[in-house]
Amino acid sequence: MTGNLFLKGDARLHFAILNEDGNVRMWLYKDKGGDGIRINNGIDGGGEFVFHKNGGFYSPSSLHAAAATMAVDGNIWGTRWKTGGAWLWDTIVEQLVARDSNISTRATWDWVNQNFVNNITLGEEVYYSPGSNTVSWAFHAPAGHVLTGINISDTGSNSADNVNGVYYKPIQKKVNGVTMTIAG
């Protein structure tokens, strides 16, 4: 045969290659308004390959490009990530395992909780008074403590109020489950 071969019509028309016994080895067709050109392996099986109108391609099984293979699950075999060739997913997993097996050299939550402050609180309140409001006095909270209140007495309308005393609490930290007053 020479020249062009035309199959004309609006319904599906197949171009087929048949075996001598009449079994179809391959179908080639495109439906009017369909998604693309389809190639079917006929009696040999394997499904249909589709060259889509939008430029996409569908294969019912793995794709091969030279030594690279794209599997049906999306995994890719190639030499880009390993000289002798490997599946991309396996290579990623190896990298993650290598990174994560090294985790013991990093700070774990247990180590952090044992060595770092994980809570700050104020301890039991203490009251200090000089004993009389007729004396002058000065007070410094002990090391690691903070003033939390003041006791003032009203002495009448014609005089200043008096400071009778002060309240203070220790500042406490919690490390590894142990509460301790901070050093001043």
C-alpha cells in the first residue's frame, strides 16, 4: 500500500492488527470528542495506553525511559540518587533512617526534662514585722525571695500611715520533678 489510509465516520473506528488466526493483536482508535488516542494490546493484554489531548500520557503499568523506571505506585528507579540504581522511595527512607538513628546524640525530651527548668512557682508566704510601728526599719528579702505584699495600719486622720510589715515568698524552680528555691 502507498499513500494515506483514511477511516471516515463519527462513530468509533478501529485500526486493528490481527494474527493469522483472527485474534486482534492491537487496536488503535480515537473516539470523537474522546480524551485522546488509545492503543490497546488486544489479545496480549496489558490494558490501554492513552495519549491525551492535553499532552498527558497514561500507561496501565510501569514507564521506562532508558534505565529509569516509573512504577505504578509512583516510585522511580534510577541512577540519579545511587550509582548502581535504586528506588527513590527506598533511598529517601535510607536517608531518614540514617538521620533518625543518630537521634540519641541529640537532646531527647527525657534529657531536657531532667536538665532544664520546666516550671517556676512561688513558695510558702512569709511575714516580717519589726514588732512595733514606732521604730524605723529596713528590710531586704532573703536571697531567692521576692516581696509579695505590705501590711499598713491607719493611725488616724492627722498622721501618716505606718508600715507594720511585709510579705515575701521564695522563688522556686522545678527540674527533673524536684522543686527547689533559687539561689540569690
